[in-house]
Amino acid sequence: MERMKSRFDTFRQKVNIIIYGTNTAYGRLFDLVLLGVIVVSVIIVMLETVKGFDQKYHIELLVLEWIITIFFTIEYILRIISIKKPIRYIFSFYGIIDLLATLPMYFSLFFAGASVLSVLRAVRLLRLFKILKHPKFSNQSSHLHQALIASKGKILIFMYFMLVSSVIIGSLMYVVEGSQGAFTSIPVSIYWTIVTLTTVGYGDISPATPLGQSIASIVMIMGYGIIAVPTGIVSAEFASFNFKKSIPERVNPCPNCGVDGHEFNAKYCNNCGEAL
Amino acid sequence: MERMKSRFDTFRQKVNIIIYGTNTAYGRLFDLVLLGVIVVSVIIVMLETVKGFDQKYHIELLVLEWIITIFFTIEYILRIISIKKPIRYIFSFYGIIDLLATLPMYFSLFFAGASVLSVLRAVRLLRLFKILKHPKFSNQSSHLHQALIASKGKILIFMYFMLVSSVIIGSLMYVVEGSQGAFTSIPVSIYWTIVTLTTVGYGDISPATPLGQSIASIVMIMGYGIIAVPTGIVSAEFASFNFKKSIPERVNPCPNCGVDGHEFNAKYCNNCGEAL
Amino acid sequence: MERMKSRFDTFRQKVNIIIYGTNTAYGRLFDLVLLGVIVVSVIIVMLETVKGFDQKYHIELLVLEWIITIFFTIEYILRIISIKKPIRYIFSFYGIIDLLATLPMYFSLFFAGASVLSVLRAVRLLRLFKILKHPKFSNQSSHLHQALIASKGKILIFMYFMLVSSVIIGSLMYVVEGSQGAFTSIPVSIYWTIVTLTTVGYGDISPATPLGQSIASIVMIMGYGIIAVPTGIVSAEFASFNFKKSIPERVNPCPNCGVDGHEFNAKYCNNCGEAL
Amino acid sequence: MERMKSRFDTFRQKVNIIIYGTNTAYGRLFDLVLLGVIVVSVIIVMLETVKGFDQKYHIELLVLEWIITIFFTIEYILRIISIKKPIRYIFSFYGIIDLLATLPMYFSLFFAGASVLSVLRAVRLLRLFKILKHPKFSNQSSHLHQALIASKGKILIFMYFMLVSSVIIGSLMYVVEGSQGAFTSIPVSIYWTIVTLTTVGYGDISPATPLGQSIASIVMIMGYGIIAVPTGIVSAEFASFNFKKSIPERVNPCPNCGVDGHEFNAKYCNNCGEAL
């Protein structure tokens, strides 16, 4: 009994290293296989929604779905067994996603149509973002990340401004175009305003009256100018990162007080006056 | 009588602090409640324009509208009573908006359909922009504001250029496409040109003749290049702000050797070692 | 006779100063009036193309058209009389435009329908660009102009790249989508490619086959990335203009050799070694 | 016999210089003629796909096609004969393209309809990119090239992020909009997401339910913010190139005082006055 427990512990440890670790060859291989299976599972769910394809290969797709579901189920159980605090994993973001990815197929045994929920599996694609933490990409993606973090405050203010503008312009267009045309309600008008301000312009709703078209023209030119704002914010952040890199290397720290970061051509320490 | 007047004065003063002030706890609470009520009032106006929803909950929406109208009316009266120069407030931008937000419901008692005007209430959303002056955001939003102010001249010239181009291109397309197709008049052609130059592209009007499509292609590539101009202007402004921030503030020149441009927190001249 | 000629010369001189000059009060007034009449003439031509409006106010519009035509005719004759080298003006760009703006109405006396050509008058709007040379705007607009000139080479290469790409992608889409669908010919496919690459997206032509939609998706993401190129070019030019302005003012020229533009903290002239 | 071989060798050498060389007058002329013929051949293929035009000038177009095909065939044979390692050319990228450009017409002799493949000729347009290596443009285009190379890593990560987001959002929209509407399958929903995120917005597919429109609004605002990322990356690269150019090249440090960072054309040290 004792020996069996010890064996189980060794097994748990090994599984833990393979599933959660990324330093060993097996750990990395597992990550790759898992990502591969996730991608395949999402492609299968996609193909099932394509009518013609599903009718032709219904059985094959179903069999593949079950294979993947069982693979995901085993992975989920191993994740719970091998971790020290299983409760923490189960209620974590990825834990819930992993569970939601396996359940739909089991439900479909009892409720016809529950397999529609297997679309939820697409959320497992979020694991694909973990690749960006890989050392190969981490430098570039952390650079991107930092620039976005630095611009966050300005971008939020900008979005707030855009949302309030959309409500005001949307209400105005509802009154101008009248409820007879395509602008059937204020929420729809706001939807149109966002479609227009972002220069998407589906054309499912478009102004028909001369006054509406004039206001729309102003909104478009505004949107065209406004796009400069987030772009400018992010550009400037990237540029200042690049700029910092391009400033010449500073000389050694002061030999007296140890203060670092003197100007390039300083002769005396600007903190204690010691000659450098 | 005298005492009553004195009481009224104390009341006015208290109300003034709550309504106009932002330093006391009550003042801040009032601002928050007011913004909340404005948002709710706009949502109600929105829902009233959604046909299905309005038919189902007509009574509930009407009751809520009246509650909000009375709240706004009391707020408006208090604003007038508690301020020293009520005339100035009444004819100020926000004063007129506040009045316009209360009137429609009272009009609707006498004229059926006047409640349509309650859409005007959306303009009160402009008060939401006041949040941007809050200390929490003021740093970021003043940064945004300054960059926009600095680019204003160039952006106005750019818009002038775009407007004149739109009229010329619009007239050209009217002649090329002929009045038989979707380009029924020059104003409509100009509307199409703006839709195209800003890359919105609804598709409600699109060229049908080969020559028209060729000109449209050129206009699109122009528009694509032109978008670089406002973006470039604003980007450069943001970048120069960031750049200025990245250069430390300079103190006065060294009293001994007169060298200028020391770092912000330098204590000794980096040229001669003299204490600053 | 001699006296009459001298009078005529004085008259010519005065007219020249008013029409071509911009320094006297009358000269500036004439420019303003001319621009005003051009704007009015273009608005009239616009309104004539709006069916409902033209039927109602046909006579009024016609009278106004004739008044403006006569004004333009007098202006044209005065321009020829008052200038020293009339031939040069007549065959200059603006000379031809000014002539084309007057002729259509006279033609319409002989050929019904020739008044359609009065659309040509819109080209006179190009004179509105002359405003940008006004001292009030010239600083900002010359800044814009210089940045565009500096980016010209790169933008031309970029447009060449885009044109060739459009032809290749357009041909590919023609083959993929087949001539049965909306992609009826290669020129139309190229038109679609430009509409898509520039993110205009009318939707008058859109891919219907899965393969076509996949290629379209790639083209869109390409277009989305490509827009960064002209924007980046122009942004960088603006930024480097701003940057140059932000470099600290340089000290006076060298007292010995007169060379200018030394570094901020230089002690000796870097051209002749003289102490600064 | 020997003499004939020697003559053939001289011929091969001459042809090689003309076809592959760019230094002689004939070499440059040949390049120009070839590019001209490629452009003409692509225009002919284009016109053939325009129904009305093809019916009218079928014979003329066919004759021109044969002339060009024979020209391309001779060019292809000369390329093989005159090069030292013909195998290498035949299986190179341009070798295969050159072959594919000649074959379709010969096939059309045996199989009706094979001339459709002459669309492949458009790929020869890729040769037009070779112009960018011409000394006249090489400076500007290498600048463009370097900025794109420098941003490659970040742009790839960005595209990866966008692709994964598109799949997740597309799946979500499929569930929300239901398969009844325009969102018939997940691949179509993903196509819609890309159309929306890139702000193209055809409008062939657009959300009809209020919830779908709300999600679409969020996707659009996201897309609007996201466009800032590639633009910012590329702008910053261009800006740092310009910045580096604006800092003059530094010569070696001063031999007397060792101060570094002198201006490019400095003759004397700006710190101690020593000749550099």
C-alpha cells in the first residue's frame, strides 16, 4: 500500500513535469501536441458548421470529436491529479475553459443539439497566446506589451470620448433621418455611428436624406481625423522605446558616490563633484 | 423675516457647494448621482425608440421619464437659486442644455408627439466629458488635449484641402458616371467622394462605368495616402511630447563656468565640478 | 490720342495691381470677392443638378448663372488687358481654367445642353488652394508641403508596389472566383483589389466562393498592414521636423572663422580650433 | 566545326551580356523592352476577359498574343542557351514563371480553353519589382525594405494575435447570430470578423440581431484601436531611421583629451582645441 502510494507520487511528479513544465523535452513536446490538438479540434468544429461538408463526412467528424473529447478529458483529469492545489486550478480561468471544452460532447449524449456548445472549444485557442511567452518571441512581444500598457490611459480616455460622441451623434441622426428610413431606433443609429466613425462602413444602414448625408459626411471626416489619435499615441510610444535604445551608452558610475547615468561627456560627477 | 432670509442664504450656500463644488464628499456624490441619472435618462430615451420594447413597457418608461424630468427640473431650479449670477448660468451653454432637457415632457402634456424632443436629453451627455477634468484623468487627457491643440492648424488646412478636393472630384464623377446611374446630382457625388476618400465605403453609391471605376481607384489610393497626413501630424506631436518628457528638466547654468544644460537633479557642474 | 493712351496705361496699371496684387487693400478685397463668386458659382452648378430644386427655381438659377458668367468674362478680359505678357497668361494653367469657366454658357446659346459643361467651373475651385499661400497659413502649410516633398520618393515606390500587387492579386481572384460571379473581368477584379486593399470595401463586388473569401481575408490583412507604410513614412517626416525644432539653440558663430552651428556645449570651434 | 563552336560561344557571351547584364546600353535597353512587352501582354490578357471588347477585337488580340508568346519563347530559349548553369535557371523561381508564361498558348492549340491559363502571365509582373533595385530608387526602397525587416518580428506577432482573435470572435458571432442569418458557418463568421477588424466592411454579411450588433460595435472599436499597432511599429522604425540620419557620423575620439562624439566634419576637438 505504502509502495503503491509512493509509486503514484512518482507518477504524479512525472505527469506534473510533462504537463506544467516547459524545460524538459517531454514538457515541450506535450505543449506542442496539445496546441496541435486544440487547433485540430477547432477546425473540426468549424467544418461541422459548414452544411455541405457536415452532411458528407458526418460520421468521420463525430468520431474525431469523440477522440479529441476523450483526449481532453484525460488531460483534464491528469491536470487535477498532478497538481498540488487542484481546487485552485479547477476555478482558475484556464481550468474553467478546459472543463467547458470537454462537457458539450457528454451532454450531447443526453440532450440532442447540445453538441452546438462544442463551439465553446474555440476559447481554448486562448492557450495559443501562451506561445508569445516563449523565449523566441518574448522580447518582441514584451516590447509590444509595454507600448500598449504605456498608452492604456490615453486609449481608454479616447474610447470614452468616442462612445459618448457615438451616443450623441446617433441620437441626432435618429431625429434627422426620421424613424421611417433605415435608422429605426436610437440603438441602431448608434450602431451606424460606430460603423461610420471607425470607417468600416457596411452600408446595411446609410443615410437617405440630404441633411443626413451632410451630417454623415462630417462624421466621416471626423472619424478620419480621429483615427489619427490612437495611432499617434501608439506610434509615439514605440518611437520613444526605439529612441531610448538609440541614446549613446553612458560612462561608468561615479567612483566616489557610485551614482550612475551621467551624461555622455560629463567630466565631473553631477552628484558629488568628484572628477570622473 | 430677516431670519428666514438668513436661513435661505445658508440653504443657498449649502446647495451651491453641493451642486457646483467638487471638493466636498456631498459635492462629489451629487456629481456622481447626476451623471448616473443622465445616463439612465438617455437609456430610457433609447429604449423608447425601440418599437417592440416601447409597446411592452410603455407605462413603466413613461413613469421613469416623469421621475427623471422632475429630478432635472428641481436640479435646474436649485442651480438658478443657488448661484450668484443666475442670468449668466441660464444663457450659458450648459444652462440652455439643462433647460432643453426638461422642457419636452412638459410640452408633451399639451402637444401629442412633443415627447420626441426628449431626444435632446442626449446632449446632456456632454456633461460626461467633465469627468475628463477629474484629477485622476486630467494628466492624460490634458496631454491628449495639448497634442490636438498643437496639431490644430495643420489639421484645419488638411480638412480645407480635403473639402475642396471632394467638390472637384465629386463634380468630375458626376460628369463621368452620368446622371443616369447612382450619381444623381453633384451634392450626392460629393457625398460619395467623402465616403470613398475616408475609406468608409458604404456601397450605397458605387461607380458602374469602367472610367468611373478607374477614377474611383485613383481616389481610393489617394485617400489611402492622405490618411497618412492627419495620422502623421498627430503622431509627431505625441512623439515630441514624449521626447520632451524623456529629456530631463534643465537647471540654471553653472555659476562658475557658465555651462548650461545640466541634468535635472545635478548638484555639481559636470564641466568644472562647482556646486550648483 | 496720346493722352487717351496714357489714361489707358494708368487704368491697366491700376487694374493689374487690383487683380494680380495682394498687397493693397483693394487687391485683397478683389481676391476675396473673386473667391466668394467662385464658391457661389459652384454652389449654383451643384443645385442645378439636384432635380427637384432645379425644376422649382430654374429661372432664378439661370439668371444667376448669367450674372456670374458675365462677371467671369469681364474678369478674364481685364486679366488679359492688364498683364504685360497676355499670351503667357492665356496658355497658363489658370488661364485655360478661367476661359473654360466662361465658355459653356455662351455655347449653350447655340447648342442646347452645352450648359452641362458648366461643371467645368468647379475646377476654378483650385484657386481656393491659393489661400494656403496667405501669410496666416503659409507657415503651417509649408511645413505640410515639405514633409510631403520629403516623403515623395518613398510614397511613389509604395504606390508602384501597390499597383503591381493589385494587378497580380486581381488576376488571381479572377481565376479563383470564375467569371460567373461578380468578378466579370480582370479590370473589374483589379478594381475590387484596390477597393479591398485600401479598406474602402464598397461591397458592390465581394467574393462568394470559400477559396475567394480566404484569399480576400489575406488581402485585407495585407492591406491593413500596408496602410502602416505611408502613415509611417509621413509620421517619421513630421516627427523629424518637430525633432529638429526641439534641438537646443546653438551658440553664436565662431569669432575667428565665422562657421556656424557648433554643438551646444562646444568650447572650441570645430573648424579652426579657436576658443568660442 | 571548331570555328563554328567558337562563333557560338561568342554569340552566347553576347546574349548573356544583353539578357542578364544591366551595365551595357544594350542590356538596359533589353530590360526596358522586356518590361514593356510584359506590361503589354498583361494588358492584352486583361482586355480578353472584358466580354464586349473581346468579341469585337478577337482576331487582333489573338495575333498579338501569339507574337508575344513567340517573343517570350525566344527569350526563354536564349536565357537557357546563354547561361552557364541552365538547370539552375530552369528550376529557379523566375525560370518557372517564365516557362509558365509561354506554355498556355501552345496548350491552347490542343485543348480548347487552355488559353484561360494565360492569366498566369500576370505573375511575370513580379519582374517589375526588379526596377526597385535600380540605383535611382535603390536608396529609397532599401530604406523602406530595412524598416519593414526591422518591424517583421512585431508584425508577425501582431498578425498571429489577429488571426487567433478572428477565430474566437468569429465562433462567438456564429453562436450569437445563429445559423439562420448571414452567418451561415464559422468559416464565414471568421471571414466577416476579418472584414470588420480591418475596417474594410463590405456589407455582404452584417449582423442583424441587437446582441450581434453590439458585439460588432466592440469588434469595430477594437479594430480601430488595433490598426494603431502596425502603424505605430512601422512609424517608429521610419522615425528611428530618420533620427539616425539626423545625427551626424562621429569621428574617432580626440587624441589629446579623449572626448568622443565630435561632429562629422569637425577639424578641431570642441573640448580642448586639439586638431583632429
